[in-house]
Amino acid sequence: MYMRPSVAPHKAAGPGPIDSLAGDVQYYLTLTPRQLPSRYLYDPLGSALFEAICELPWYRITKTERALLERHGREIFARVDPLSMLVELGPGSGDKLAALVTAGGARAQRLAVHLVDVSAAALALTTRTLSALDANLTLIPHQATYESGLVDAMALRRSTGRTLTLFLGSNLGNFDPPGADEFLRGVRASLAAGDALLVGTDLVKPERDLLLAYDDPLGVTAAFNRNLLVRINRELGADFDISAFQHRAVWNADASRVEMHLVASTAQHVRVPGASLDITFGPGETIWTESSYKYRPGDVVRTLERARFRQLEQWTDESDAFALTLVEAV
């Protein structure tokens, strides 16, 4: 949806130094500032809350991106013809992929579609969504990080035809600039020359609009953020007082990112037996859980070019400040 001040929360689904909940909690909560990798936000409840966020009127990313896919889907498939395989990294509910396949017409039929997500709930939901389409798709789920899932998918590619990889939902914004470069180089290394990548990126917009999107009046995003502590309590036997942590969203203009934090409202001592961790929080102390970097259209292209991609097309929605960028591996 939305870090890496040192390394963690920017890499939403990538491996951290431990890459397990217990190990990562033990490691990241002892950093300064305290952090938690954002991939752990997406347990079944977190995934459901994120889908609810996507329906909020203040969070325009999903609706705007879906509209761009519907409007330009046929052109997207025409630019990457002949296509034999589709891979989506982080498909969520599958609604946007379904919109793209439907808009693509005949070129989008009879494809092998690989779905890569760390969330089993998201994979199950996407599979149901795509199975309901009037399309002869072969669906192959991979419960894995983006990087390892893409490697597994490419190992199953057909001998002919191009592959189109989708990285939508402004998920590139989950990475800080060095992390984005590293991630895209890894994606490029998994693709063959001529394969294509479609990236959706949220663009810089007024601060008020950004903060409403990440701190909505209904408190859904706050619940999504605080659910991370609920998960740690449940899975690691921790005793976080959930009511003593408040959600905070901040626009960091210098870094061009929205940051999400959990802020301790009182002093408290927390035990996390499953991570062999005892930690004390002072009033106002924060846990940095996620960030979303916002781009300008030209910055998106330059970032992709550094990873050895060539721009084929870019479509933007100026009113809601969002871009779809189609590139091919060179």
C-alpha cells in the first residue's frame, strides 16, 4: 500500500535480514527509530482492512488505476504482443487484473496467469475473482515474496511469447529510492529481453489529499496499522496494549513520502515471548510501520531506465495524479 530508514518497512514484501515475524520483531524493534516491516500488515484481517481502504473515497489510488487499466487495456496488450504469460506481483483482490484482462479482449484470453503474494487470503480472493471471468485463463498462485515468486513463475514460462509483469497499486512506493532500484534490477534479471513490465505509481499531490488518504476520517487505516500489534500479540504472545498506540500519518515533503507510524500515548513495558524481547516505550515514542513514496512522471521513467528498461508508453490521470508506465526489458 504504501519503507527503509535503515532497511525494513520500505520493502513491503521483500526479505529482511531475518524474514520471519519473530526474528524481524526482535531485530527491527531495537533499531532507532523503532520499525516493523510493512509486509506483516497483511495477515487475513490486515488484507481485508486494506481492501476496505481501497473503497474509501479519500483513497483514490485503486479506483484511478482501475479506470486507467480499463481505458488503456487493449492498447497495453497490443504493445506487448505476442503474449503468452502474465505475472502480477501483489494482486490484492484481483479486481484490477480482472479489469485489465476484460479490457484486453481477445489478446488477453488463454494466458497463463501467475499470482505472487505473501498473503494466502489475497491469493485465494484473486483466484476467485479471475475464475469468475469469461476467459480461458490458467491460474498459478505463488505464496512467496515478489522476488522469489517471480523467479518461480519465470521458471515455468513457455518457450514462445512474451511475459508481461504487473506491479500495480503504487507498490513501488513501498521502497525507498535505493530499494526501488535494487528491486527493479532484480525484476529485470528475471525477465528476458523484450518482456514487459507495467508499473502503477501514485504521484505527488497536495498534502491535504495525501493525509486524508492515509489517515481517513473513518479510522480504517488506523485499524489497519494497529492490527500489526494485534498480530504480534496473537502470534508471538506479546502484551501490547493496542489502545495505548495511536495511528499517525505524516507527509515528508523532503523525502517525497507519506509515513505511517504507531505512537505510544503512555509509557509502557512490552513483553514479546515469541521473539525473546522485552522493550520499554516512552510517551510519544513511535514505531515506523510503512511509507509510500510519491513520484513525478519523469522520475518513474528514469527509475525504470536505471534498471535496464525502455519506456513504451505512459498514461496519466492528471486529476487524481496517478501514472501507468509500460516498459520493456532491454
